[in-house]
Amino acid sequence: MEASEYDVVVVGGGINGAGIARDAAGRGLSVLLCEKDDLARHTSSASTKLIHGGLRYLEYYEFGLVRKALQEREVLLKAAPHIMWPLRFVMPHDKHLRPGWMIRAGLFLYDHLARRQILPGSSGIDLRRHEAGKPLQARFGKGFVYSDGWVQDARLVTLCAMDARERGATILTRTACVGAQRSEGSWRIALRDASGAERTVGARVLVNAAGPWVGDFLSQVAQVKSARRVRLVKGSHIVVKKLYEHPYAYIFQNPDKRIIFAIPYEQDFTLIGTTDLEYRGAADQVAIDADETAYLCEMASRYFSKPVVPADVVWNYSGVRPLLDDESADASGVTRDYDLVMDQGGAPMLSVFGGKITTFRKLAEEAADLLQEQLGKGSGAWTARATLPGGDLPGGDFGKFLESLRQAHPWLPATLAQRYARAYGSRTEAMLSGARSLEELGEEVLPGLYEAEIHYLHRQEWACSAEDILWRRSKLGLHVPADGGEILARWLAEHVVNVTKSKDSPQIAPTGH
């Protein structure tokens, strides 16, 4: 640790916690962030990975939330063009569900609730002529196309934490906050690391960004009462071998009035999700069940000409969304908005309830405004025009950046150059560390994973386990052999000093590789 007294201690290393730490550090506040597991270990790596306004939320009259999210889409796309990019969505029209006029009206609102500079607007398409109609059943002749964005969600969290650190914050992963007490106008906070060692730090303001555990942290750790609650809703996704060749994603309407997405994923796969189910179990034990898998397969099969069946699933993941409890009767209808609650019964504590990945930057900005108000210091909002680490590409043009990277390193295989550019952007040179050949990247521990990248992820991005590297800092877990995690874990134990043994649950590896 660099200090024992901080302006702000943030508990929680998901997207909201990392975003708040980044914004606050950039304002000149002294910040410590602690996360009991890896960054983005839970909810923030289990999203549908969309930067979107939430077209379906218009049906719940959430115009303010949709507008705020639509405004944020292009802010984020400009901040990190390596890990985020525009995506066009096709909605086949099922005449037995929402009428065409309603969809057109919704898309008109979606196009005009916020100003667009990067993303094109919506239009109608003839699926009998359009390439997006080829994988669909012949009964779908009419459709609509509109724009949203895609994000590598877990990498977004890591980049926010990196930016916070580079602006002076202390980031402690695998470090739990096990006690928090008010004492003479400040907080005394007990932290316990993975080895079991404890130490105490002080903070003028405590931020509770514990996501699904926000209520537990209030009642069990800080012993503070709150009228606000989060509602835990499980969302599960399945990944299957690529179902089509074109670059469009799909949004499918279903008879239960829910929607699911089918999205091109990791070059060779299609991502299908999500479900919305009330969840009352342990937030760190969430997992897909057979009924959810069957549901996603059945709903996708209503549209694709080739049925999707459970045997097609090569990987799945589930997460718990800590939604702001608005007492909605339907889990799908629970608001995706957020609330920031400042408790001032002594030293101040800010608790974050709800939120979604698209609005994380705005949430963090509003939270940092509140922190500044409490502390009476800080330089003001700054993130709206700032790039994230690796995002400072010339002109924000990823294609030109990739071309220049390949020219500078002609020895890099095309697929590897593409992956490095997407993961690290302008930080790719730092990751390569002066290498002039594949041999200089060191041992190829797994296909496409070289020693230089592993060391970079460990030193710069807090990666401590095979799962950190294969499933959060990347999605290489989908591309390596089934025993790749075991091979990498053994290599880490032999070659990387002080690697923390991960307590993460094992991931399902794809078969047939």
C-alpha cells in the first residue's frame, strides 16, 4: 500500500467501482479501491456485452434512462475504440407479436432521443434480399435494422482500473473489506488480502460499490441501515458455433414479450442471451440451469432455419444483475436505472444501487461530484472527452491503427495482430516490449498465448490466475484446448512469482478443440 489515509476508499471492483475510482483519482482525490476477487469477476463480466440504449425499455416508458444511455453510447465508443465498436442489429418482424407501426415508432424515438455522430439510424429491410435474411426461416420477409455498440465488458473494467492507477489510485484485487467503522469523522477500514493478512486504512468518504453485495455490505460490514434495496435478477447466456457468416447481430421478439440477442462472437461463435429470472441464491454461485439453456435454444430456433439445441452449446455464463428494486412484478421490467445514496450519519458513505454498463461513466461522474461536495476539494468532471488506456488511436480509427501495427510488425500473424490491437490498442507496443519476432515473445504457452503477454497481464492488469487470463482479460478460453486452463495454471505456478491461487469456479471449456 502506498498510504494509510485516503480521501476515498471504494469497495467493489466491478464497472461502477472502477469507474468511480478512475473519475475520483482524475480529480486529484487520493483513492484506494479494494475488490475481494478479480476485477470484473462477477456481474461486470457476465453482461450481454452491449453498449446500448435499451430499445425494449421504451415499452416501460423509461425515456430518461434510454436517453441517458443513448447519449453515453458515442461517448464510450470514442473513449475506447479498440474494445468497443458499432454493431448493426436486425429485428425480423413477427406479425403475431408487436405490430410494425409500433416498432417503427420505437425505432424513430431510439434514433432521435439523443444526438448521433458515429452510429447510423434505423431503416426497414427486405429479408428476402438482405444478407441477414439468409440464416432465418423463410416466413420472415420483413425486418428492421438499427445501431448500438459492442464492448469487451471485463476489459472495460480493467482499463478503468488501469486509468485510475495511472492517475494515482491504489488498486488492490483479491482484498476484501472485512470491517468498516466510523471514528471521529472518518472511516477506519479493515482489509484482508488473499494470504489472510489484515491492515487498516482510513478514509474521509467510503464508497459502497459492491454490486450484488451492496445490501450485505451495509448491514454486515458497515452496519448502516438503508431503505434502498437491490433486486437480484439472473441473466444467463449460451455460446454456440457460428450460426452465420455476416457481421449483423439479431434481436428476436418472443411470445413471452421478452427479447433475446444473437450476436457474432469471438470470430468463430454466436452468443445468445439473455434470460431474466429472480435470483435468491448466493451471488457468487450463480449458474445457468437446464431450463434456461432450453429456453434460449427454443427462442433462437423460432427464427433460425437451422434449430439450435442444447448439444450445440460449447460454453455458457451467468451473472446476477443487482437492479434497483422498483417493486416491479416482472423481473424483465425492473428498471436498469441507478440511485446514489449518501449516508451522513457520521463520516459519509456513498452506496450505489443498480445501474448498467452503458451508463457507468455517467454514474461515476455523478458519484464523483457527490464525493467532491463532501470533501470540499477536487478539480471537476473530466471523463466525457477522455480516452481509456489504449484508446488514443489516431483519429479514433481502429482500421488504420491495425494497418499501422501490421506494417510496424510484419512478423505478427494476422489473427494475432488483430487480437492484440483489439485488446490493447495503443498499449500493444508496451505489451510487445520491443520484440522483433515471435521467438522474442517467449514461450508459446498455449496456442496464440505467448510469455510476453502473460507477464504484461500479470504486471499491468492484475491477472493472477489462468481464469483471469483466459476468460476475463481475453476470451482465449474459447480457442485453446480443453485442458488449456490446467496447462496455463501450471506454467504460472512455475514462472510467475507470487501468483495468487484462484478460488474462481472452473469454466466450461469448448469441446472439439
